[in-house]
Amino acid sequence: MAERAALEELVRLQGERVRGLKQQKASAEQIEEEVAKLLKLKAQLGPDEGKQKFVLKTPKETLTGKYGEDSKLIYDLKDQGGELLSLRYDLTVPFARYLAMNKLTNIKRYHIAKVYRRDNPAMTRGRYREFYQCDFDIAGQFDPMIPDAECLKIMCEILSSLQIGDFLVKVNDRRILDGMFAICGVPDSKFRTICSSVDKLDKVSWEEVKNEMVGEKGLAPEVADRIGDYVQQHGGVSLVEQLLQDPELSQNKQALEGLGDLKLLFEYLILLGIADKISFDLSLARGLDYYTGVIYEAVLLQSPAQAGEEPLGVGSVAAGGRYDGLVGMFDPKGRKVPCVGLSIGVERIFSIVEQRLEALEEKVRTTETQVLVASAQKKLLEERLKLVSELWDAGIKAELLYKKNPKLLNQLQYCEEAGIPLVAIIGEQELKDGVIKLRSVASREEVDIRREDLVEEIKRRTSEPLCTC
């Protein structure tokens, strides 16, 4: 061991000599000579020299101080050596850690993976202890609010394409909240815990939130009342402009910056055609500690009971925001990388879709297959393979059962169960006549189509809106 230590010291000194010569811009011959000596010393150490052996883990030091009061929902574990570790709470903190470890300063990505919460599960509401999230993030130094607007556009596109009902995206800014807390008289040390209380306003009444602030968190009643005057307001860009004129809020530097960015954001959202889906809501707080700027949350809406009433929220399905300081927490030199992103609650959405389909007594379509190639008699596997190949080459999503001689009834039943809308049936008579029998699974209507016209007919039919089978 002593010999190896001495050899490692020689390697270190020789490495410093090489670096010194490079800084001094010594001759190439001299540098090359010293590099050769360095490589010779390293070779004596063996192949493992200089390679740090480590096991990737997610230590609680990594996760604490990022989630505020939600930290109590982190799953803490211990490995065999007693080291305290944790299951990941979300995909954002690991992403920030990855950026810092790999010195990345510019990236756009999406990630679908499991996360874990030590929470009380509620299956009917899509709340689990182990569940999937789908995250989208943009990291890099860009002009204000352009990537933020893109994230909101993506969130609206996803929720619209899923056809899970009307939704509203609430938007706020942590700087506005902090400025509001400051002018209302909240002590600096209570900002985050009061923020967590405000974030409950989508679930409980203002009176309950106020009681928590005063009774449990020691806030003065008059301070809570001042907060209530602000957090019960919501609207559009007109509310942003109104608050920019607020004699107290407009004097707070943080709040003024947040309001200015929100006004710019609404300008971009109008251009992107989604401003009608966005609401500036001062009660939105997002309890996670790592958010630094714009925050947002999408909720599904029920139809109002009567015309003119506000729609009622039935739960959050997506959320996100800006977290410009998180990467710097993991970087040894504290280098910051501005980031903004969103997270889609996959299980939450699946739960809603399943409940709605069950209420409508509809089946979930489990495949994108547009047509099943079937046969009416035995010994037609070769013809089925030929036809399915033609359809694949034409870009049509087709399949066939993996049996030589399947019964026609079984093939039709498979289409009904899987939600495949069309069946292309080959029979001996159809082969003689040069046609394919095209059957609509929903209506059970059949029509003979000339084989050369089949692709065009399938594309025409599948381009029309189809009911969920």
C-alpha cells in the first residue's frame, strides 16, 4: 500500500508538471516528453488508477430542503450499511441533479417514470403511493417567458388531445406570493409554511386556511386577513394590470418583477391561442420549495349547475413552474441553470378516463390498429400475409391473428374486444372476383371493395371521427 501511495504521489506531481508546461506554453517536444513520463507512471498503477468507483444512489441529502412541508411524504430507507437513502419524490430534482453532474446548461427533454409518495392512497381519485409521472422540461438561459409559454402550450395540447373534459390552467408567480406575504406582514421565516397553507385553497375554504395560519402556524389574525384579500382574487391579464397599480404590491421589487413577467406571458399566450384556458389565480402557491418564478396547475372542470356560475374544479391533473435555483444546489461551484417544466399525472388521468368510460358503458380501446386482415375459410394464411404486407407498406395500421386457420367468428370477436374498427375479409370467392370484403365492426355492414381500391377506402374511413369502441 505504501508503494502504491508513493506511486500515486508521483503521478500527481507529474500531472502538475504537465499542466504547468502547458500554461507556460512550453515547446511541443518538451510537453510530449513529460506526457510520456506521466503515461508510463499511470501504467504502473494499473487500469483502475484514477477511476472513482461509486454506486449511484438517491441520498436524502439530495431530497431534503426542496419540497417544503411535502418532505414528510418522502419514503426514507436505509441500505445495508445504515446510510439514509430515499425513493424519488418527483422527476424534477433528479433532473436538476443530472444537469449539475454532467455540466449541462441547455437541454429540452421529456421523461416518463415512477415516483413514490408516503401518502394515504385514494384509488378512485388516482392517488397512489407508487405512480407514473410524465415530465417535460426546458433548461437554459433564454429571454423571459418564451419557454414558459411553450410549456403551457404543451400542457394545453396534451389535455385537449386526451379529451378528458374542460380544463383550466391556473397561473401565479412565487415572487408575487413572496411580495404579497412581505407587504402583509408575514415574517420571512414563515414564508414557505404560509405558502403551503395558501396552496390548500383549492381543497378547503378560506376560513379553514385562515384557522391553520393563525392557530397552527402562529400568524397574526390581521395579517391573515390581509392575505385573504389578495388570495381570493383570480382573473386574466386585467387582474395583472390591476395589481401593477396596487399602491403597496407595486412597490415590492419581487412582486413587480413577477407581475411584469406574467403580463408578458399573457401576451405570448394570446399569440399561441390558449389565453382562454389560463387564469391568473393568486391562491395558487405550489408548496414545493424549489419554485422561483411562474407556477401553474391544470384542473378539470365540471359544467356549471346554472348559467353564469363558476365551474367547479374536480382535481389537478398537471402542474409545473420555473425553478432557476435548483441545479445550483447540486453544482459544486453553485452554477445556476434556469429551468422550467411541467408534470402530467398519468394515473390521475387514467383514473378519470376509466370512470367516464364506465359511466358511459364504453370499452377502452387498447390498440391503434385500424383494420384486421381476416379469412373466411381455411388455408388462406398466405393470402392474409400478402394483404397485411400491402397495407403495412401503405402506412395502414393492420394486424392478423397468429393462427393458420382461425375461425371467422373468433376474428370478429377479437376486433370487438380490442376496438379495431374495420375487418378486411378474404374468402375464396373474393379472391376469384378480385375484391376484399370490408366490414365495419360497429355497424356490422359489409361491402365488397376492389383490391386496388382497398387502401384508399380504409384511409377514407379511418380519417373520419370514430366512436370509442
